[in-house]
Amino acid sequence: MLICGDLRTFSEIVRSLGGALLGLAAVALVGCATATNTQEASVDSPRHPPLSVTFSLSDPQLLRDCLGYSERHAVNHCTLNMLDLSYYWKSLNDSHQFQKVLYNSDNSDYQLAITTAYYSEEGVRDIAMSYLSGLTFTLYPLTTHHEVEATLSLMWRDKVLKRYHYRLPFDRKVRLYYR
């Protein structure tokens, strides 16, 4: 049996819980009705310090591999740093992530030293395809397969912070006309 004092306490508890539940429901409804304004983050100013992009022979293993590849056979060729450095510079500059991207400069604390090796092999198939392409005045396309290997070294004051290594296939097609 409930005593009057207990009943009063029980009703106060129910009232306070009801008020709390009502308040919680009101907050939930207001939260659902409120529109959230989200804004996409944008880069207003470059996040990284100036960077100098340069070719180097900073990877001795890549240099040895390239020389060894060329010496294996007369039809194997490897050329170091054949790719144009301006493409790397332009890509980094267009990213707007750096305060300034310098081209082969010593006036920057951070450098990106790039070493590339361009591997090509002239096999029997390549020679036959060259002959066929020449006979048809390049109407029949000449397709050659190459591999490009690159080592990129991110350095701070000539100390290597991180080194990246990539090996990518590269197919080149030569023809008189393109569709």
C-alpha cells in the first residue's frame, strides 16, 4: 500500500520524468526541423611550403638496373630522365597546394628529386610491325610497348623524408591519321 507521502513523491517523479521526456522530444523535433548548412572545404591558400622540382640520379639501384638492361642485348634500350620535367612542374603548380613550385632551383628547403628510366625493347615483332607500318605509309599503326620506372624523393635540405617508386607500362602508337 502506498502512503500519501509516497504517493506525492511518486507523482513528483512522474511529473519530472514527463517534463524531461517532453523536453527531450521538443529538442529532437527542433533538431529535425533545423536545416544544417554545410560548406565544402576549399583551399584558399596553399598548405605546403615552396617546393623545387628537379631531375637527379638519386637512386643508384635504378641507375644500375637501367645500365644492366641496356647491356643485356643490342635491342634493349634504357634512357634515364627522358621525360620532360615541365610536366611534373606544371602538375604540381596547377594543384595550388604549394606556396610556390620552383623549377630546378636550390632556393627552396623542400625538393622533389625525380629519377626516371625509360625501358624499350625492339623484338622481332616490333621490327616486323615497323616494316608493315612503313609499307602502308603508317596507315597501319605502329604500336610499341615500353615501361617507365620512376623514383621520386621528397627531401628537406638534402635529407630524404620519403621515397616513392613506380613502374608503369607505356604504349605508344604511331600512325598517319587518328580517328
